Amino acid sequence: MARQPVPASQLSDRAQLLLKALVQRYIEDGQPVGSRTLAKNTGMDLSPATIRNVMSDLEELGFLRAPHTSAGRVPTVRGYRFFVDTLMQVRPLENAAVQSMERELRGAHSTHGLVQSASTLLSGLSHMAGIVMIPRRDSVTLRQIEFLPLSERRVLAIIVVNEREVQNRILHVSRDYTRTELTEAANYLNRLFAGHDLQQVRAQLLAELQAAELEANDLLQRVAEMAEQALSPEARELPDDFVLAGQTNLMGFSELADVQRLRGLFEAFTHKRDLLGLFDQCLRADGVQIYIGDESGYEVLDECSVIAAPYGCPGQTLGVLGIIGPTRMAYERVVPLVDVTAKLLSAALNSQA
């Protein structure tokens, strides 16, 4: 979890101003910042020697560090954290940019399309990696089901849930069914269970079968065999837990360009466990969450920052979206980008409901 904010009273006004200037300069060009550079950039009437003394104090307090090859300083995770919590001035997105993002999302006609558009927006506007969890709905409503015959004792189940979301399943059945038999089974399910929550359908179906004496009813035997597979919790799991865009953007940052580090990051994107573990924390949080370096608790993200925010419907969090990039990212711009995208995606999902 993100660390507790460092009390602003720990640093003098002068130290805070110099730290802010150093962090902003380092974010801008990625080069260690020296005292002469700060003397020019801050507008304060301070000599380089005075600034060096303040920088030395900041280093002792753990806000800065000195790379071995340079006399300048760079921020530590602690320094970034103080900057984000105390010194940063968020730059709201311009109305034109927000309207453009809204139009982009409005063009998506399915839940997966919305998620894909949101991840692409995050990546394209930040020039980093954009990630959006597939919505996790506590309630999934069956709208319609259809069965189509395939070869070799297989049936294609086409399931419409939550108004517009279409899922396809291949079912392996005990014998070949005719198209008429499959239509009868689908009609039975649609007549009894359309509009019902999928978590309740199987229980209700079992009660129906028991009441009708399954052994003596061929239609119900068909229904039972196919519904057991098509509507099981395992079958309803989406193939992807999140949609990721722009991961190759991370190769353009020198601090992430080490081959081993990139390999670890891309493995994390593939295996998903660490990222989903971090995003699960955000599901229970309010508003934008900022994880800098090792604050995430996952070693593979030690050189990265993750800016994330939950999205969903009123009273229900459906997922989390965010941006992954180097710790040297423009937090003032990225934080509102994530915040606005989460709000726009929530609104778009609500309009589809």
C-alpha cells in the first residue's frame, strides 16, 4: 500500500521549494540536478553553496540521492511521495481534451470495446502503458441463450448477458443433437430464466428438473446437460482479466531499458498475478491511488509508478484502471488523466446498462 504522507512541517519552506524544483526538473529531462541548475530555475536569491547545503540535508533525510557518476541529485521514492502529497499542483485536463475522450468512448458499442478504448486512451495520452480491468460484476443477468449444432458432439452456446455483452461457449455433449432439439432447449431456458441473475439460474433450474422428474423428460435432460456447462461459474469467466495497451512505450524510458528489468515487466503483464493483486487493493479504495516504486509491494514494479482509480456504477465498483510508467513521470498531468478516464468509463458503462 502507498506510504503515509510525510508531514510538511518536516521541511522548511526553502527546502520544500528546492525539492519541488528539483523533482520537476528531473521529471522533465531525466538528468541529475545540480545546485547551479537549481539556482537558475528557482528564482530564489540563494548561492549555489547554500543550495548544496539544503540538498545535502534533503539527502540525509532520504528525499534525494546522488548517483555515483554525477554531482547532481535525483529524487528517491520518499522525495516523490512528498512531492505528490504536498507540493504537486494538479493540472486539470482542458475541456476540449475531455470532450475528445468522451467521444472516443462513446464510439464503443460493447463492454469490451469500452475497456479497450479506455486502455488505448490512457496509453496514447500518457505515452506509457494503459491498463483497464475487465468489469467484475456481482450481478450478471441472463438475457438470451441460443444453441447451435457443431460436429463431433459439440454445441456452440451463444449467451447474451447484461443487455449487450455476448459470450460464446463450446459445449461437449453426450450425443449429437439436431437443430430442432437445441432450439427447444434454448426456448425452455429463455422462457423460464431470461432476466434472472446467473447465480440464481442453476439453483432454479435444478428445482425445476427435480419437480418434473428429469429421468422421464428428454427435453429437460438436454437442458440440464447444456446449461450445466454453459452457465457454470467457470464457463462465465472472461478470458482476460485486464486489457493492456502501450506496454512497448516503456522501452523508451532509459531507467526501464535494462533488458532484465523489461523482461520482468513484460512477464508481469503476461502472468498478471502481481498487477491483479495490486489492482485488487484499489478496488477497495476511493479515488486515485498512487504507488511509487517499492510502495506497490511487488519487486517487478520497484522502478515504476502506478497511478490507478476504480470505476463502476453507483454503489458498485466494477474494476480499476490506471497507468504504469517510470517513477519519473509527470504526476501533475497523469493523475487527472486517470481520474477523468475512470469517471468517463463509469458514465459510459452506466449508459449501456
